[in-house]
Amino acid sequence: MNEYTKLRSHRRITLMRLLCLLAVSILILSACGQASNPPNSTGHRGESATSPSVSPSGNKATPSQDTGHKDPQAQTTKEKDLVQEQLQQLTLEEKIGQMILAGVQGTTLDDQTKQMIANQKIGGIIFYANNVTTLQGTAAFVQSIKQENQQNPVPILMSVDQEGGKVDRMPDTVESIPSNRIVGKTNDSELAEEMGALLARQIKLAGFNVDFAPVLDINSNPKNPVIGDRSFGTSPDLVTRMGIAEMKGLRSEGVIPVVKHFPGHGDTSVDSHLDLPVVNKSEKQLAELEWIPFQSAVKEQVEAVMVAHILFPQLDSKYPASLSDVIIGDHLRGKLKYDGVVITDDLSMGAISKNVPLKEAAVATVHAGSDILLVAHSYESAKTIFDTLISAVKSGEIKESRIDESVYRILSLKQQFKLSDEQQATGDVKQLNTDIRKWRKQVDVR
């Protein structure tokens, strides 16, 4: 082979090697390109084949740059119903106990009160004038009840009727607050709201956490022996504005307000403490007058409503309002759409005791939709109600699910106000008295 032929052969081999290297390079680059840009599943213009993430609800979820971010919806579904959790831990006896609010005897903790707390596990106590001594003595009594109740799983309601005027449970060392009628004459809802806050501060001096106020009754009957100046006035508009303002004032100080006396006690001529009043009004007449303040209270998310012992034969000819499924169930819970706590007036009052056996009354009011049965002045009456409701549930006369409805509302209210048996009496009586005197001067000049 001559030199020329050798040179051509060498160039051919070199060219082939270059072509091979080029081909290999192309293949490698092609493979790399495919790995970095995979074809999409639909074959459209380089769109990514990766699907968007989907939430359990089926909605598309935008990927978060924060790996610690939690979907709010998923977070909500994981939140526990603390009230339901507490309810499920209660025995039947503990649940029935929550539905009883009882009176006590004397001015110090006695054995009967201890038994009600230990055996009936009552959910609340009410103080009357005969339970009150000095401010320090009353606060000590209240605190001893709370301390006794610490053996139970749910804090106790410590309640009192502190309206102002003639319904005043505070010792003389605490400045008095005038009646609703006097405050109503000012026509000033700001003064009424401050009144509510002052009432709350008064009862907190003794450690109470519930006030059976404001009165939302319209004083439409001048012969009324029960309401009178306990009402803000004769006009539904005035009573509504002033009553709702007082309710807000109580609430602002962390005290549970209880509006009363649904469906309206203003047109009675009989004292329900002594016997059963009868009001012969239609639903239309009640809706145009008595119910107006209560409707407003419901719209303002009122925490609790007390129901009166009054017979309204055009609505329910058998039972008074406090035991009536028509009035509590159909009207208050149904038409007025109220789902808060319903409390009966005292079941030991003459309106009930002279007309309906206590056992029958207890079962009837629970069937009607009441949550708390108030029974004052008698340990035996509280025990009778407790035993009656336990037996009614065990016999199937009352479903336990019905009891659970009431206890759920009660526990919700106690959790809402963060009640604790460790809460002490609070406030400065000197400062409060100064504030009451200053407020009264504003009332007097109006």
C-alpha cells in the first residue's frame, strides 16, 4: 500500500470514529432531554403530566410553599367537641343532677346541702334573702359550696335574684340600685346597660355567677301583684330596649343573665307564688305585646330564659307555661327559634304545688323542653325531682337522649363563661359603691 492509500484509509477510520462518537452523544443528549421533560399524558404542547393535588372534599388544592401549612377545613374536622366530650364522661346520675337548681337553708353549709352535692350532684344553687348575712359571711358561704362541689366533674351555678328595687339580695353595706321602673323612666338604654354591669359587680362581690335578671315583663295590668315596678314600663319598645341593654351589661361583667318570665307575667292579677294565674290571651295577642322583648333577647343570643307558672288556656288548657310542650316546645323553641337554656320558675311555688304533683311536673317540664328545674326551700323536693327523673329515664318514660340535649346546653353555658369552682369573690366594695352613687345621680336628674 502506498502512502496515499494509507492516508485515505486513516482518514476514513477517523471519520467513522467521529461519526460514532457523534451518534452516541446525540443518543445521550436525547435520553437526558426525555428524563428532564417527560411527555404529558394528553400529548399536548409540553404540558406537564403531573396532576394537581386534590383535597378530600374534591376541591383542587393549591400546593403550599410552606410544608408546615395545614388545610383549615381538615383542621376543623379534627377539632374536638369539648362539650360532647365532657357529656360522654358523665353518668346518668351526674347528668340528671346538672338539671336541678336548688335552694339551701340557713347561712352556712349544712349536711343537707352537702348531701345534695354529693348524692344528687346538683348543677346549681340559688340564694334568697334568708341565706344572706354580711358580705364576708355570704361570700364565705358561697365559696364553701363551690369547694364542696369540687368533688363533682362540673362546676356549680351560684345564682341569685338581684334585680334592684325591692328584689335586692345584697347586704346593707352594698349601695342599693333603684327599681326597673325608675330606671325605665329615664328612657336611656346606656343607663340600663350600666345598671346591668353594676348589678353584676354587686353579686360578684359574694362569688355568684348567675343573676335572674333582667325582668322583660311588660307591666300592662295595673292590678298585677307580682311585677309592678319590677318592670321597666308599660311599652314593649321601652321594656325591650332597656331590658336588652341590662342583659348586655350583666354579660359584659362575666355574669350569666337569665331573662324572665316568659311568656310574660305583666298581665296577671294573681301572685304565682300563692296560686296559678290564668291569662286568657291568644297567640296573636301575646305576639303583639308580651313576646316582643323575649324575641329581641333571643336575637341577641340570650344565655337563659326563665319560664313562668301561668296558664294560657287558649294555647294549652292543661299545663301552665312552665310545664307546657306547646309554649316551651312549639313557641319558645319552635317559632322563636330559641336553643339556649330554659329554666323553670320555682317548682315549689303555689301555682304548681296546689295544682300539679311535683313528680308529674318534673316529667312534664322535661318533656316540654326545660333544661333546668328550679326548686327552692326544700331539700326533699330536690331529691324527689332527682329520683323521679332517674326512674323516668330507666323506665323509658324519658329518653336519655332527651336528657343529653339539656345537659349539652348546660355544659355549653358553663364552658362559655369559663366557670370554675375555684373562682373567688371579686371586686372592691368601696369603689363599687362610689360608682353606684355616681350612676344614681344620673338616673335622678333624668
